[in-house]
Amino acid sequence: MKLGLGLYKHMLTKQNYQFAKQCGATHLVIHMVDYFKQGKGNPSDNQPTGGDKGWGMAGDPDKLWSLDELLQIKKEINEAGLELEAIENFDPAHWHDVLLDGPKKQEQLENVKTIIRTLGEAKIPIMGYNFSIAGVCGRITGPFARGGAMSVGMESSDDTPIPNGMVWNMIYDTNAKEGFLPQITHEELWSRYENFLNEILPVAKESNVIMALHPDDPPLPFMRKQPRLVYQPEMYERVIKINPSKYNQFELCLGTLAEMSEGNVYEALDSFTKQNRVAYIHIRNVKGKVPRYYETFIDDGDLDMHRIIEILQNNNYTGLLIPDHTPQMNCAEPWHTGMAYALGYLKGIIK
Ligand SMILES: [Mn+2]
């Protein structure tokens, strides 16, 4: 297996590539969407959380990621001695009506296809995504981790409706008419997803880009009055059933799986890696399950990291493993020390 690091858009710098290399990472996952435009409520040295306005503004709807831009980033990453393995998450500005079944759906499905073809041309092997209307929302920040380290958790579900113009916890239209997104059923969400997968996977195959689905975090049946897609491990089976293409894979988030009320993380990991459905893995630890859980240091939660690495080694998993989120350590560089700690711990176990 390969050990890597995920970097947010504002962290795509030579210094951070060197930092990753110094931690023993060989591969990077990068974000091209900037989640850190919502002001000082969400410091840029932590994972994005945000209040009822979410993570702030989505990107430019008329500007898809260009081949030149991706090649330049890839070149700088390669110069630091690393490989670019995946891009994580589409920009709501480019595909909001695919999620919402809105008037621009066809046009935006073409956006997604263009993006996948661009990744293919840049030889970036994986596109991670999250097919979610509410996105990663409803969490709180507090001194929940060991030693009072600031961390993220959940203490109750968030049932506030999502205003028009917002999806996946970002605002894509500041002039949207008053009111809220209509409530839909789980079946309607699966039907939108099925349509998306069947449109996109042939392009993914032509472009040799694997599509990797993140589960819903936090994994409750509904968040902000909208249904969630994959909120129990077994629901990933339905994803494969819809379309068995080998380009249809998972961005398996072990922390999210641990937060789920049913199923068994180890069995799910064993089964999905044996079926070659795991494009890459988010690894982090957590105490508790929805609707009440807290993110912890990697060695301090409910998940047994030795057991996880053992499953991956037994199944000859050759994909990438990256730390997901970590608590913030009290020092000048809370994000970096958290990541260095997680990477060092994982490297030790793997060895
Ligand atoms: Mn994750």
C-alpha cells in the first residue's frame, strides 16, 4: 500500500509538498475547491467546518479546471519527489444541478465529463467525489481530543433546512430566490445518482480515471432535511449494483464508517478491498457513533489501526492511504503537526 497526504487548495505549495515528502508520504491527494472563504470562524489551519452559511462561496461556474493548471501542479508535485494520485471533490459551482436535478443538469453533466477528460489527459488516476446535497455539515468544534486538543464532533443532528442557492455546504448562487431546497426521498436521491453514474462511467473508462465515492459524513439518514446516500456500510453494495464498471470505486473513509450506527468497519474494509473497489482510503479515528461522536488522535479512538493495516496487508491492497482529519495540536502549526503525528504512527504500523 501507498502512504500519502491530502492537501487543501490553499496548501498547494512547494513547502507543503516537501513537508509531505519529509513525513514519508509518496503520493498526494489534492483539493481544487477552496472551502476556506467563510471568514475567521474557520481558520485555514484546520479542516473546514463552518456554520449555517457552510463553507462559503463555491468557485467560478464558467471556469473548469484547465489542463495547464493541473499539469503545472502535477509538475511541482513531481519535482518534490511525489506522485499526484487523486483530486478530491467537484466544485458545487460546476455540478450543483446534477445534485439538485435542476435546469442546468445536462450542461453540468457535460462539465463533469470535461473535468474527467482533463484528469485523463493530465494522467491523474482518481477523481474522488461526494454525491451529497447537505455535504459535510452539522458538526461542532471543541477540545474533544486527548489533552484538550481542538477537534470536531457531533452532538445532535442538524435539521435546519438548506436555503436556495446552497448545496454541499457551499453557496453557488447569492441571488437565489427566498426559500429552501425542496425535500426529496432517498429513492429520488438514488435515482439522481444512478443517472449520474451511468452518464459518467463510460467517460471515466475512456479517460482511464477511477471515480471514487466518499460516504456521507456525518452518516445519518437525513441531514438538514435532505436524504443521504451511503450512511451504512452495506449501502456501498448498491453503488456497485447500479454499475459494475471497474471505474466505479470508493473513497473509503474509515472514520465515517466507524461513525455509522450499523455494520462493521473491518468486515466492510475486508470485503471492499477483496472486491477491488477501494480507490483510496481516508484514515482517522473517532469515539462514538452518530448522532454523538468525536474525532480523536489516530491511536486514541474506537478503531484498531493495527487490525486495519493487517487487513490491508492480507488483501495485498496496493492503493493509497491518507490521514483524513486530525485534532489540532497546541503549537505554531496545528494542522501540520497533527498530520505528521498520524503519518508517523501509520508508517510505524505498516513497517
Ligand atoms: Mn473522509
